[in-house]
Amino acid sequence: MSPGALANRTFRHWSLLPAVFLFAVLTLYPLVNLVRMSVSTIEFTQGTEDWRFTPRANFAQLAADDVLRPALVNTLIFVAVSVAAEIVIGLALAIAVAGLSRGKQWVRTAMILPILVPPVAIGSMWKLMYNYDFGIFNQALTAVGAMPVNWLGSTQLALGSVIVVDIWHWVPFVFLILFAAVEGLPVDLLEAARVDGATRSQVVWRIMIPLLRPAIVVAFLFRSILAFKVFDEVFLLTSGGPGTATELVNLHLYKVFFEQNQLGYGALLSLAVIAAIVAFLMVARRASAAVQAR
Amino acid sequence: MHNRKISRVLVLAAALAVAAITPAVAQKPFVEVGKQPPITILVASTPWYPAFEKVVGLYEQQTGNQIKLDTTPFGGMLEKARNAVRTGKSPYDLMMLDTQWTIEFYEGGFVSPLKEIDAAFDLPKEVMSFGDSGYWNAQKRWRTADGGKLMAYTVLGNVQLLYYRADVLKQAGLAPPKTWGDVLAACTKLNDPPKTYGFVARGEKGNGIRYDWQSVMLAEGASVVKDPAAGDFTVTINSAQAKAALDLYIDLLKRCGPPNYGSLGQGDVIQLLATGKAPMGDVVTAAFASFEDPAKSAVVGKLETVPLPAGRNGGQGAVIGNWNAVIPKDAPDAQKKAALAFSRWFVTYDAQRAFAQAGGIPNRSDVYTSDLAKESRLRWMPAYLETQKFARQELGYAEGALVEQILGLRLNQALIGEMSSSKALNTAAKEIEELFKKNARKTGSLPPLPE
């Protein structure tokens, strides 16, 4: 290797240093600190932090955590149902809106409004709408002679009611991704299928959806990650109740960290959540690769 | 005619006299505190905030000293306070802490004992103690004036009162309830859902049900822990009395509350009372002002208050939910002194009177025995003062926040039928005992209730 090439290579390596430094400071350090916290009990006495190495106690607490189990089950139900519904509705809307001959831009703008509303406002707004005595849903039901429904106070309905809010909030996000993908589909291919006598339904199922698969996977992954991390809406609507009916992992995490001030156990719980999301993404990625390969 | 003329002159003279006196009163401080540097106060955005803001304005006007208020929603208060004291230089010079949070700050050494800032500082004897929540005995790890240091004073001492519609009860031939049994009998009679719900109280998981139910628990003579003040942390929550209190509470909410009783929060309870849908309810004193506001209430002048009712054996119970003002240890010395100067002014009779007139709940007993108590909009005062005789602090130990989480969940599960009342109390007892064991407390528990 010539001295010039060697110097060039050395420079290339050194030029990565700022990026490596930033990565270490912004990602590695917090992660390492989280791991360190997760095996410790952290208390504040006489104005100073007191760290004790207690991995066994933290893991024992994780195993015995009575609220974590229902929270995990609820989170999985929440992610599966909300993301599936959002993909189906978002896809249907994307195809329908893309097929409009006029006013497409207006419809698209109107469709994305729910994403722009802050989650806190969404939680408060839906809480009012779900109100048993004064909410618009029960007012409408009683106006037509039906019985009012206990949307947020019933253990059978509360999680479903929360999922509906999430679907309303995030369908536009899925719609936006899929709408862009539908608009990008090769027009000549769709035209050729129509000329060959394919019905509208055949065009959708046999041509559009297979071609949209990469975009659907992207929307699915994004939404799954965000759904795992849902917090604000559920916190405002039910705070996890009644009982453990709407207790989700993130909500539980918040309570452990901030209400109970258990920083060590909270860190361990955070790592468990991160591990669960990574495992879910890996499985989803493999499944998606298998589907693509078919 | 002549008399009318004289009257007019007298009225005019009186008005001029009042006008002449008012600025003088406003400008002359209630107590001399001297020129102080500006301070910042962390305060929660609560129903009593507007009253506090007015009183702070009065302090600024009288003394010329400046105060900046950092108003924060309840949900963000604890984290702001924690961050302030853990960073080494507090951005706040005075912080309002919910009584449940104070132990963490006292025990952690994050706040300055008030006498360490000024050895001459003392609270006037008329300032109510609110279960000694402002004192900390580090050796006993307990909030008590007995051997404890003065760490804080109460800015607002909330207690629950029984609110009732005098007109509705009178029409139904009912007297204001004196026992929880009376409440059940009256609410059953008044209940006519969905038009009227006989009685409302919080059933929502967490602090809501824990706080409201504990008043019934205390009235029945039950307790969570045997004698924490003496270091005996034997768990007694699964006693027969506690079960009776829980069964009664469930009965009250199921028979007389709205169908969403299991998720009913403070806002819902206030809303049901303010709209006239509920003729009786268990609500904090601080809510009274909103019931007298025509913009927020359809029952202005119709709600009356009495102390929370007694249990079967005549015992009464109410849990204090107060806000304490503390001075962070890591605030600069001059700021600490300025915060203490404001505190000295705030606990004067005149300042507390002004606080009451602005819609706050004064912390001095002499304001409650003054002519103010006769004013219609402050007609809650006698019931409040009476309640102070038996109101107490609950969960006043380092594990309090965790115990609240346990109770808040198990009580709610019993209410919504996820588990029986016996199982809920047995489960809570086991979990609380485990917690105390982990912290090396002297603990134990009662034999489990039959499930």
C-alpha cells in the first residue's frame, strides 16, 4: 500500500470519530446506564444517590409482579388488534381515495387531521365522548331508545374502547404511507390487467396488494413499534382500570418509575420491554421475508 | 326626606372612608418581612390555585417583593420537584408537595428544616397541624412534632366532606346523614337512575378509591398497619372491620352510584354533583367553591356540607390530603430566607383571611371561628373545622406510595367484582407485608379472612 493510500485510509477511519463519539454519548451510555440501573436499587438519602447491587431482588420482583402479566397480555391484544385494524382500514381508504377522479388532495388533507391532534387532547376529547351520562355516544343511544353503554367502566369493553381511539388516531398514518405507495404503482400494469378483463376486485387482490406488500410491511413495523409504546391516550382515558382491564406495559412502567420511585426495577422492566419489541420485530421481519420470498 | 338625606351622606362618607382605608390596608404588610430577592414557587394547577395566586399578588403589592409562580399540572409536580432537588441547584425556592410525597423529601434530606434557615421562625399556634405532616423525626422515620423538626407548613389542608342537596333531602323527608348506614338508606331512597344517582364517590383505581374508602375504613375502626408511629408495621388491612367497611363502600357505589362506578374519578363525582344528577357525594372541601360558581354549577346555593358520617360504632374518619410548602436544601441561602419571609407573611391571620375570601382553604383555626364562617359562600367552614377533630394522615411512611398502589388496585378489583372483598384484602395484606419485610420493618399480618 502506498503512503498516500495509507494516509487516506487512516483519515477515513479518524473521520468517523465524531459520529462514533455521538453514538457512544447518545445511545451507548444511556443503554449501559439502564443496564447498570436494572441490577441495582437506587435510593436518595441525605441528598445523595445510593446505589446498591441487587440483581437477584430485581429479577425476583419481575417474576412476582402481579400486574405485569395482565399488562403484557393487554399490550399484545392492543398491538395485534389495533395494528391489524389500522392496516386494513388504512389500506382500504388508500385504495379508495387513490381511485377518486376529483378532490383527492382535499380528502387526503382531511384524512390526516387526527394525527395532528396532540394525544392529550385526543384522550380528553374521547373521554368526554365516552362519558356515561353526558357523552355523545350514550346521548345518541338513548335518543334512539337504546340503553347507554359503560364504555370505559366495564372490564369487558374498556380495552376495546381504548383500541377504537388508537385506531381513529393512527389510521391516517397508515393511510398516508399506503396512499403514497398506491399512487406510485405502475399505471400501465393496472391498465393492462383491466384491458385483459380483470375485475376491480381482482385488480386489488391479485395486483395491487402484492405490489403494495413492502409498503404494508413498513406501515406494520412502524405502527407496531408505536403501539407497543402507547401511553398518553390510555393514561388519560382509563389509567389502566377498571381493575387491570386496560393496564398496559408502558403504563405500568410509568407507575413503577414515577409513582413508586423504583428506579432499579423500572429500568429492568424497560429492558424487558425493549427486548420484547426487538424480538417482535425480528419475528415480524423473518415472517415478512418469508412472505416476500413466496 | 331629611332622614334619607342624612342616610345618603352617611353612606357616602362611609364609602369614602373605606376607599381611603383600602389602599392603606393593601399597602401595609400584614407582617413586616423586609426587602427580599425575587423567589420562584412550584405550585400545582389545582382548584385552589386562583386563590393562592391572588394572595401572592397581595404579598407582592404589600411588600414590593417579587414572586414567580411555576404552575404545573398535578401529574408533573412530583417529577419537577424531584428534579429540582436532585440537580444540586434548585430552580425553586419554595415547593408545594402533596402530603404523600413529603416523606421521600424529608427522609432523603432534600429540604431545609425551617429553623435551620432562621432559628427564630415558628408557626403561630393557630396554624393547624394537619396530623403533624410538616414535622419529621428522622430517628423514628415518622412525621411527628414529638422530637421532629419543622420541615414544612400546610398551604392547603383538604379533607373530604359529605355534600348533600338540602332541598332534595328535605323534599324526601330525610335528615342529613349521620352514619354511613344513614347514607345507604337515604341514597337508596333517592336513587332513580339514570336521572338521579343517590350517592357518588370515587371508585377509580389508584389514589381515588384508596383515599375515599379509607374514610369509611377509619370510621369502622380499621387500619392498614397496626401502629406505624411506634414502629409496629403489622398489617391489619384484612381485619373484619376493614371488610365491613369495604362491603359497605361497594354496596353504596353499586346500589346508588352510576353504572361506571368502577372508573369514577374526582372530576366525574364533581360533575355529577354540579349538574344536580347526584344529591349526595363524598368530595374534598376544595371543590366547594366550584359548586358556588354559576358558570360551572347548576346547584349554586343548594349544596350543604357535614363531616363525613360515623361508622357502626360511632367512630368517625377522614383522611387529610394537604399540600405542604417546603424549602429545597439546595436553594441559595438568600432565596431560602426570602421564601421563609413569604411563609411568615402567608401564615398571618390577615393573609389566611384573604386566602379564604379568594376561595382557598385557610390553615388557621381562628379564621374558621371568625365572622367569615357566617358568609353563605363559606358555609362549609363549620363542617371543615369539625372534621379536623378526627381527620388524620394515612400511609405516612416511606412505603406509602407503594401501599397506595397495592390498595388502589385491590380495592378497585373488589369493587368491580374481579375478586371478593375478602380476597382483595387478603391479597393486599400479603403484598404490603412483603413490602415491609423487604425494607426490614417489624411486620406481620392477621390471619387471612375466609374467602
